[in-house]
Amino acid sequence: MRTGKSKLVRDAKKSGARVSKDSERARAKPGRKASLRTDPRSHTRRALGDAPEISPIARLAEALRAEETRFIVVGMTAALLQGAPATTLDIDLWIDLPPRQYIRILNICRKLGAEMVANTVVVFGGAVTVNFLYRLDGLESFDDEYSRATKMRWHGQEMAVLPLEKVYQSKKFVGRPKDLAVLPLLERTIALRRKVK
């Protein structure tokens, strides 16, 4: 009487080939599929760490570069990056485009999932507010300021940052109360940086 073993197993035994008990069991049950894993219970994802999340600012910087659009980090954001002990509620970026082309920047931000707040303001993830500027009063042209900008790494990206002295110059020229209020702080930071150098 024939056993329930498959023809393949019987032929292998006749030819003298070794057949493991596991493969015999797998083939003896026609409804069962053999696993491709050595240990079907293990999860390959456990061995991999979670990929670090890319910040909205890094993604925005990459997207602007992909569109060949230059920008400079300005305002109190630039001051903070250079050691000014202050806070700011938004990130100011000076964009190398005429103001009438603001829609190009908004389209980039929309693709990145940002919420449009105004023609020049977007919010990423309900937390990171970015303000786009298309001119800065009291300064030279974008080309001139870009060529003299400080290069710094921020959010894993190299970015052009307006020097502290230029931040001071712009705020003093504009003369809004909130700009005038931070001038003494900027003056002290500039003096301290010069002393350290």
C-alpha cells in the first residue's frame, strides 16, 4: 500500500538524495504552503530602526533648491542661529523672486502639505510657521546679500544666513516697535561675537 508521501519525495529517496523531515511534512500536507523564512514567527522590521523624520524646513529647503530658487534665512531666525538669546514665532526666508511670483512658492509648500495662511505665510504640521519675504528694506540687493551671507548647517542642510550686523541694519531701518525693541539685544550679541573673535 502506498503511503501519503508525494511522488517527488519517493523519487528523491529512490535516487539516494537526502530529504529532511521538515520538507517531507510540508509536502505530505497538500493544503499547506512552506514558509520562505527560516523562522516564520520573526519580524524583519524589528531589526531595522525607525528612519529619522525629515523636518519641514529641510524638505522646504530641498524643494526650493530643486526649483533653483535661492533663499536667505533672515530676521530673528538668522539672529537666533548666530547666538542671539531671543525667541521667534516664525521662520523668515528672503526669496529670490519678484513678489508677483509668490504663487510659485505657495505651490511648492502646498505639495509639501503646508497650510496656506496668507500670500506670504504658510504653516507646516500646525506648528512651524514660515514667512516668505520678497524684499528687505535697508539692505543691498538679494544678489549682494546672498554673496556675503554666512553659510550655516541647519536641519541638516547648508543654508545662507543673513549676518547679524545685517539683521540689525534691516530692523533699525524698518523701525517698527517690535524691531526697535530687539536692537539692544542684537547690539550686545554683536559686541560679544566680536570680542570672542
